[in-house]
Amino acid sequence: MSRNAPNAHALRHRVVIVGAGFGGLFAVRALRRVQVDVTVVDRVNYHLFQPLLYQVATGVLSEGDIAPPIRDVLRKQDNARVLFGEVVHVDLATREVELDTLGGAMRLPYDSLIVAAGAAQSYFGHDEFAVHAPGMKTIDDALELRGRIFGAFEMAELDCEAAERDAWLTFVVVGAGPTGVELAGQIAELSRRALRANYRAFDPRSARIIVLDAADTVLPPFAKPLQRRAHRDLEALGVEVQLGAMVTGVDATGLHVKRKDGSTDRIDAHTKIWAAGVQASPLGASLGDQSGAPVDRAGRISVQHDCTLPGHPEVFVVGDLMSLNRLPGLAEVAMQSGHHAARTIARRLDGDTTERPFRYIDLGTMATIARFKAVVSIGRVHITGLVGWLMWLVVHLTFLTGFKNRVSALANWTIAFLGRGRRQRTITEQQVFARTREIPQPKGGVAERET
């Protein structure tokens, strides 16, 4: 049953923000002193610091460290409220947003709209790969991967044959971008340092970590010297970097790979992780159909220079969902574009209707390979090693939301990086046995269980 949102009759300018990621959060904060009513809509109840998801998956951080509740983050902002629901449609003609909530359908009117819906994992037309090679875009993804990674070591400890144990101890990361490189480095650190002396039937250091990518280099967005340094650092950790390798098939026990020379082979591995490619929210295609704005292959919609939708100056599209001047899908782009949209709304309400284009300020890019190893690019300045890693640490600590989260993250980093511990190693049956039928049981091991 459809119903109207409460306070829909309010006289103040109504701003609806779709998504509480970096773009949405920075937009609502920029409106805190503006005489508007802001409604933030998200299908989850937390703000996710997505760049650190891989550390949740590898036991460094807890999910709470990087995902504070949206309501808690905005508790002191009186002009903002939060609605828990998924936006399924935006009606540009009536200026309404349609939500799917636990209580039923809801239509939410707006005077200005900021769409910061973000992006999801892309499997390049092979969505069936997701069953056996999960991506890493949500807390649920990270927790499932944590169950699979630590569960693989547990399965290897059982009395199984050598070939089967090797398959459990083989971890394949598909994608050699920042996420793939960071994840592979942390799995290597996990097996080489954190899990030593934890098992009796095998040596965790024997684990095989493989990074696959169809490209010719790791970290394609970075300068070549940084690409070479990252490649060397990964190999020094024992990671196998296989480039020019395209994944053509994935199943429960491994994956098929086509090499650059046209040859094909199979890698036996129970743990596969997909870190290649992103696909923008379906809202992009819907907005494109209604406005006539072009939508690219990744689902990003072309916007005007001020981040507004063509023909609809009241609608802003920011972050990973917008296509503008080939800007990269970085958190900093989302932050700055969300802030720009909010400030444009504030200026209009003050009577300033001048169109001001969004100008992205490149503050640099960085990726961490492992403990004390990172690559940083700031303009023409390239920084690697310990100095780069310390810069990465400071930047990520600064951008974490909330003092308590920073303290908790710093404590967990101290334990993981200065010591050998991984405090967040808890896995549940729901995580590791969610797909029992796809998990081969070792001979003489645990009995099959029905789910």
C-alpha cells in the first residue's frame, strides 16, 4: 500500500539525498546550516568507508570500525532525517522519489534531489560468476569473504588429501587494481605472519595467493614507476601476479583462464574473489531514459558541468553514478561532487543562480600493498615504502567517520601491523556454510549438513 512520507507538507525547501556514501554524506553535512529540510535515504543503516572493506575481509578491522550508523553520524544535524529504504524509481515529471521500505511503498516529494547511489560489482556480463567469486562492495560481501578466507584455512586443517588441501590453500583474486592488490597483500600477510603456529596439519605459509588480470600491469591508474614497485612488492610477499589472463569460467572448485597467447588452463582454488570492474546503480539508466542523457557501458549518466541532469537543474548526480570529464571513481570525487551539489543548492536559495562548474581538485591516489609498503601519487610526486604507508595510514584515519571509529581502527592496526594478531577472525556457520552444496567435503572430515 502506497503512503506519503511524513512532513511532506513542510514549507521549507525539500532536499532528498539518495545514498549515504561519501557523496551523500558530504552533501548533507554541507547543508547543515542552510534553511532546508534534508531527507537522506539509504537501503542500509550505515555509512560505509568502502576503501577499507578488504581489511574487514582479512580480519584486521571489524565491520563497526568502518560502518557507523547514519543516524548516529547525523544526530546533531537538526535539519536532516534518515529513512531506511531502497529507492526504486525517480519520477522527474512529478518530482517524487519512490521508496521500497519494510512498511511498504512510499513516495517522497522533493524540490532538489541529489542522487549519490554509487556502484556495485561488475562481472562483465557473467553474473553467474558471483556465486563462486563474490565481489567486495558491501559489508555483507566482506563478511562472507572473511568466512571463506578463514574457513579455507580451517578446511585445510582437516584430514584431507594433499591435492584437496592445496585447493583450499589457493586464493585467487581477480583484478589487479587497488582493491585487488590490497586484498592480495593482506591475504599474503595473513598466511605468512598472522596465522603462523595456529595450525598443526599444515604450514599456513604454504598458501598460494594469485592475482589475475587481463591488463598488462598492476594498478593501471598509477604511473609506471609505481606500477613496477607495487609488482615487486607483491612478488616479495610471495604473491603470484599473472597478467594478460582473462577469466572465462568460474565454478565451486576453481576457474578457467585464457592467456594472452591464446592458451587456456585451469586453476584449482576454493576461494575466489572478484575485484575487477564496477557497474553503476540502475537509477542511472532510469534517469537517462527520462531525461535523454547518455549512459555509458558502466551505467554512469552524463551530467552537466555543474553535476546537474540535462534539462533538470533541480537534480544532481554525484560520485560513481555520474560521468563527467572522465573523472575516476574515487572517494574524493564523490566527496567533492556531493559538497558542490549542496553548495549550489544553498547559493540558489540565496538568490545566486550563476552556474558554477564542478572543479575536481586531485589530492592524489594511493594504495597499500602490505605492512609498511604502499604507493602514493600526488601530481608528479611519487612516494613508496614506509613513508607512503604512513601517509596512507594518516589519510585513512582522518577520513574515518567518528572519533570512536578512529580509536578502534588505530588499536586494531597496532595489533595487526606492529604485532601479528588479527582480532576480527570470527566466522559463523551462516558465512562459511551458506552454500554448503558448493563446498566439497574432505574425506574423513565433517559430515555433510543441509542448509
